[in-house]
Amino acid sequence: MDTNNETPRMQESILTNAEDGVVRWSPVKSIWYLGHLIVAIIGGCLFFNWSAFLVFVILTALTLCLGHSLGMHRRLIHNSYECPKWMEYLFVYLGVLVGMAGPFGMVQQHDLRDWAQRKNKCHRYLRHGEGFLRDGWWQLNCDLELRHPPTFVIEKRIEKDGVYHFMEKTWMLQQLPWVAVFFYFGGMPWVIWGVSARIAVSVTGHWLIGYFAHNQGQRDWHIIGSAVQGHNVPFAAYLTMGESWHNNHHAYPGSAILGIYHHQPDPGWWVLNRLMNIGLVWNVKLPKDLPNRPELTCLNNNGLEKGSIRIPKRCVFLRFLT
Ligand SMILES: [Zn+2]
Ligand SMILES: [Zn+2]
């Protein structure tokens, strides 16, 4: 089933194939990740103090929520809401600080996976189809080279943006100003916990959730014909700022809300909902606003008709009516 109109940045030719490729060790990715991991494990023990741990917690939460979830994923990648340009830059910058990639790299990695997972078959790298340890090695230290990949064509709005090009070229270096600030105010403990431990935990956590969200867990929705299904990982809802409701995301990729039921906490949505109420966010897309997908089927009674959604006027959390 070709649903490529839903991932328009991935342009196919007659040869394009989501399955045929090889996984190769990526020195830069691997050294970046393992370097921070080693510094985090050894330095984190040697230089632990509670103020450094607090810096770690606050900056991790801010960069994952405003940066990774709201900036990179829900705004830049899925265009699920609109906001002032300064806010988009700020959120995407915080997403860069997570330490996974620059704006272009993040969009490309996400869309390649999104595109491939909608096919009947795709490479095990792209569907987290290997065993736990091998998948960890692959995702955190290697890249997949497809023999005939789709051509990545990003929209003009991002392609022509000098700020995003600057962030892309310097995404690793963006940690350096924070190294200086943390060293000045808190010495080595703040540097290690505020930078390396935060990056190691965020990147490792991102892989862990990706692994479980494509292998096991509860589902309300099934996508007919897809190489892999998304699963919900409920215990990680708060830690991931709502991103772990991944079965919902596979069902409604363009929705700004991920925890679509009352019992599904979605901190990213709570922030977005409040920003919407003070007028800083608008054109918020919800499941009911998305085009009908014939391949989307509901697995149980929790899956409600799209017409049964309500939209709050003020600070009321939006949910499907149950
Ligand atoms: Zn997925
Ligand atoms: Zn997505």
C-alpha cells in the first residue's frame, strides 16, 4: 500500500526500496554517544552533588518537552500547530540541545522511519526489528545505508532558513556555551550532569522508548499493511512528555495531542494547551482535523468515532470523550 502522500518529504523513484540496505558503524555518531556515556558514568559518580543533579533534571525536562517533543517533533516535523517564529526557533534550539542531531537531521531521520514503516516491508533497522542489544548497538552507534533510498526534499520554509542551517552545522558545538556557563556557576559537577549525563540519558532513553514502542505494549489502533505497528509505553508517559503514546502517533501522526484518552497523560500537550489559551499557539491539529485513513482500524471499544472530540475554550485538557 503506497501512502507516501503522507510523508511528502520522501520522494520515491521506481527503484526506491525500504528494505535493501546495510548497517554501518558511524564513527562520529558512536564517538559522540559513547563519549558522553562514559563521561556520564565515570564523571557522574566522581562529581556528583545535588545542585548538579537539579540542573540535570531541569534542563533534561525543558529540552525534552519544549525542545524535542514540541519543537522538533510536533512543530518542525509534523506541523501540528503554528506559533510565532521566535518561539519556533527557541523550541527547535532546545531540541538541538538534546544532542541527537540538527533540525535537518532530525526531520530526515524521523521521516525516513515514518516513510519506511508505512510500507509492507522495511529494513529491521527502521522497524527496531532486531534483538534488544543488537538494536541498541545499531541505533546508537550505526547508520543504515539503503541501496536505493528515497530522495529527501524538505519544504522551502525550512530549506531556505539560515537559522536552521546554522543550527545544523553547529549542533554538536551548541553544547559549548552551556559548558562555559555551567563551569562558571557550578564547576565540573554541573558540566558533567548538565551536559554529558543529560545527553547520555536523553539519547539512550529515546532509543529505549523507540525499541519498546515498536515491539510490545498496548494498542488501540492497527494500521493495515504497515511493516510495523506502534505500541503505547504507558510507564514512560511523563518521562517522554507524552511521546510514548506511540500507538496513537502511528494512528494520527499529524495530531498535536498524543495522549488522546483521559487516562493518557501528555505533558507536552498540557504545555501546548496553555500556550494556545494565551494566544501563543494556534491552528492546532487534532485527530478530527486529519484526513481519513482507510488503512486505520480500531482494535477495541476505546477507539471512538472522530466526531466525538471536544475542543476546550480555556484551560481544559482536551481528550476524546469516553
Ligand atoms: Zn513509530
Ligand atoms: Zn512523528
